[in-house]
Amino acid sequence: MMERIHGSHLGIEKCIDRTKESLFWPGIIDTTFLERLAADLFIINQDKYMVLVDFYSTYFELFNLKYGRNETVINCLIQTMAKLAH
């Protein structure tokens, strides 16, 4: 991979650009609040939950999903975005 990235010999900026296009490497690409989110669904003692985490700030929201339907997850995402987006 290093040969592929450095193959053009166009300088450090071009190598960084090629890396951003070719690899996923946490921390190499600058992000902003709510640009990259992660969500995970899980069950504890038969209760369903979703955690939503912002990569940039590590802010998180935890939801107790009373109904395990897609609409419930979507509504949680919409509520969070409406609450946090400026």
C-alpha cells in the first residue's frame, strides 16, 4: 500500500490526498460534529437499546427501544439530529 501511495512522487500533500482516497484510517481525515456517526443496537435483559456516537466529539446518546422496528430507530436518529444540528 505504501508503494501505491508514494508511487507518484508528487509530494506530501498529494500522498495524503491519495491516502484519504485509498484507506480508512481513523484520525487521518478531519471530521466535524455530526459528520460521522456510529450506531449500535444491542439487547440487555431482553430490553433493546441503541447507542449513537459522534466520531468527532465522542458525544453519545443512548435510547431504550421499546419497539424494535426500523421506524423506531429512524425516529431516534431524526430526534437526535433535530436536537443537535444547528
